[in-house]
Amino acid sequence: MTRLALIAATSLLASPALAYELTTVDQLQPYEPAALQGTVERVTDSDTFVFEDATGSIRVYIGPHRMPVGAGDAITVNGRLDDDLPREVYADQLVLSDGQVVEVGRPYE
């Protein structure tokens, strides 16, 4: 029974939803888990879009996944800033305005 409780507690602590700290585009730090709330400015490719909030805009890479958003959509992006140029967030999850969570994973690791 204790082992089961430990496994359950560990899985809750490892939950990706708990790892992302709400921040803004201008405060992003490389490799730090971040949650950004704003809108899709424009879709630039089948796997990339430009996200914007009140502090700026940044490219978001979703990997080899179907693009689930369009220009003007309100979203939350959970991911990490890469340290290469151009500045780009590698998304792990997109949370759509209706609350739907789209897992886009990290196939680039």
C-alpha cells in the first residue's frame, strides 16, 4: 500500500502541467519551463506559428504535428525557449481557448 501511494505521489509531482510557470515573452529564459498566455499572430509553416502577448512575439515550434491553431486564436503555450537564434519556443503542450490540451511532445530531443 505504501508503495502504491509513493508511485501516485511521484506521478503527480512529475505532471507536466505542474512544471510550467506563467511568464511573458519578454521574460523567457532558455530551457526554463514556461507557460505563455496570448494569441496566435500568424501561422508561418506546417509546424510553426508566431505567438504574441502584451510584451512581444516569438516563434513557436510544435514539431511534426497537425497545426491545431489559426491566426487570432487565444491559447496557452507550455514549453521551453531554445537558446539558438532565431528565438523560438519548443512547445510541449498547447491549451486551446475551450480548455482542450493538445500534446505536441518533444520529438526534437
